[in-house]
Amino acid sequence: MAWQTHAATNDEMINQLISLKVIKSKEISDSFFQVDRKLFLPSELHEEAYFDQPLKHLSYHQSAVHIYVMCLEHLELKRGNSFLNLGSGTGYLSSLAAIQCGWGSVHHGIETDKNLVKFSNESFEKVSEGKKRLFAEVEFFEGDVFGLDASKCMHYDKIYIGAACPISRVKEILNLLAIGGVLVAPIG
């Protein structure tokens, strides 16, 4: 069970998830090896950074690592895909996805909390430093997806919603999805 993983380093955590068959693909494991979870957490959570559990301190929160594995599996990201992360939080999932989308692809994160947007941009800069060509260039923005005019926005190949979305508002987000695209979201 993934909840039993407690590691001292990012590599150790990922190797445990691989041995437990939580991470099954090389593409997903490569992303996790390149993106150190600790860089996307405030210092108050660093001691628990490599435990497969949800973490929260003030407005900084992350799901358990195995949840991000499942999200990446369902998104089926490929090189060149455009990606939109709504409720991008600390930027951890966006950075993992940026490896899979690859350099040159369009990749945006929208978050309502301006402190998290700043933190995400800073964390992404740290994790991608010296290896920019491995990552899509991620841009995090402060905003509310429901304030976007879909007729004036690009359409994304893949969209992830990191927060609950009322069923009555799903169509607004689907209007941002490219034909044949994939949306992964908790609905309700």
C-alpha cells in the first residue's frame, strides 16, 4: 500500500513507489525523479516531503504522491501536448507534467492564491535550473478559470482540475478543451 512509504530522499520515495507498483511507467518515473517534491513545499513540511501522504500548511497543500501518479496516468500526456492546470497549488503536478509535455509545449497553471502563484513560479525555476530543455516552460497565473472567455483563449490538449468543480460549471471548462482532449477532475 502506498501509504506505507516513508523515505529520506526523493529518489528513495520514487523507488519505493516503483517497487510497490504504484508507478508503472518509465515516463512517469522519469518525471518524478526529475522533480524533487521538497522544492514545492514550505520549510515547515520538509521533514515529511518524502512520505506518500497529503501535506498541508496554511494555504500550501499537496495530495499524496500516489494521487499525482494516478492523475498523470489518466492525463496520458505526450510530448508537445498543451496542458492547463486549474488550481495549480504549489506547482508540483505542473512541474511533473512539464517533463512529459517537453520543451516547447504550452503549459499554464491558474491559481486563485497569489502567494501560491509566486511560490510555484519560484519552485519551478529552482527545479528546472540548468535543465530547461527537459521541461515545458510553465507559466503560473493568478486568476479564476470561471472569469476566462473561452472564445478568446487557446484550447488545451489536456486539462487537470486540482479542486472540486461544481457539475453546473464543467461545461465552462470543457470549452477550453481541444477536440479529442482529456479532462481529469474531481467533480461534485
